[in-house]
Amino acid sequence: MELSINGKKMDSHFKTAFEVREHIGDHNYIVILNGFQIEENSELKERDQLTIIRKGLIPKREELESMMMSRHTPYVHEKLKKGKVAIAGLGGLGSNIAIMLARIGVGQLLLVDFDVVEPSNLNRQSYYISHLGMAKTEALQKQIVEINPFIKVETQKIRVTEQNVKELFYGFDIICEAFDKPEAKSMLVNNALEELPDIKVVSASGMAGYDSANLIKTRRPMKNLYVCGDFENGAKVGRGLMAPRVHICAGHQANMILRLLLGIEEI
């Protein structure tokens, strides 16, 4: 039967997952079958995806990507590898969304931000003290290379304006709007939907403070527009931005982007 073993398709005479494990290594090796780490032996079927991982060993580069993505549902990675996502704003939302998209293997990311990392960013954004003073585009790109060297990362250290929306984002499947200020959000969303009618926009509104996480939802107000948040709690004096709710909203956006790249448009 045809199997995929550590990312390579091959004809195999093995009947069970543990037979493959014993052929490659021993009982201490991790066995992942179709995205799930198994503890008990399982019979193999045509086109099963099997990953055998030895703990503590850095694999060869040609095997590394398949091992990184082995916990995905089968055939998801092939679709994500073709995806092209632009992230506008690399703060609490955008920096964390970029990291999530890198971990799931989105093939091409465009990171857009004009700012540098400063100390007040560290309470919720995906940066470290060692990044202080660096351009956010550069600091985030360095992190992504360490997480997933198999994706293409482009950066633009520039402020997004009405005049450059089309030029910046043309050719991408999805724009992730991750700005702080409401006027910047509306500018990007309105111009993108008008000038790039085939693109999908995943935006956010309302994630400040420490109200219930269950208030954060994903909605679809228009055909190509998805908005995540509680739609009420913007940042203001006495209600700041804190990591838990910001990260939850970022997770909503990243998950909606994932679904769109897989061809699922329902929220």
C-alpha cells in the first residue's frame, strides 16, 4: 500500500504503525498517525500519513518540515503551503497572529509595520527585551525564521495609507488587519474591500481589559469581511490592553485565516 512516512510517499509492506517504528528505531520513538500521537498500535490503511520521531535529535532538513507539521490533520499542510497572507500591524494582535500562522505553515507572509519595539509592547506582544529598539518587522521575521524556516517572509517597514493599500497587498489571499487605532482599521478595511475585490479581510474590534473571554466572537458582516472581538471594549484610560484577551482575539483571527485558506468561509 502507499504510505507517507516522514514526509516521503512510498509503497510499503508494513501492516501496523509500530512495525514501521521498529523498522526505523525502537519503542522510545514518537509515532504520529494522521495528525494524532498514538500510544497503542494501529493498523495502517492506504495513504495514511505516518511520522516517526526520535526525541532529542535534530532531523535532516528534508524531514524537518514534515515532522513539524505532523500534528496537522492530513492534507491540510499542502493547502496552507500555498497560502499568501499579509499582516498589517505587528502589535498585540499582528505579532501573535504571525507566529501562529508560521507554526501552521502558511507558505508566504507579508509583515507590515512602521514602528519599533519598545518596553510597553512586552505586556502582550510577541517580542522580548533583546528586541527593544529593533524594527518590529525585523524582530518578528527573526522569530519566524527560528520557528519555521520553510516559509517565505517579506517585510515592509512602512505606514499603510489610502494611497498604498492596493500596491502593498495586491496578490495576497487575505489581509489581516491588526491596527490599534479605529481610524486606521476603517481606512484599511474600506480601501482593501473597494480596491481589491477578490481579497478577504480579517479584522478585529474590541479586546481590551479583562472581561469574559467568552464575549469575543467572530462575525461576518460582509461577504469578504470577517471581524473578531467583543465589538465594545476598546482600549482607553482605565481599560488597557492585556495579554489574555488580546491573544484570544488574535487566536480568533488566526483560526479564521486558517479556515479561509482551507476554503471554509463560514464563521
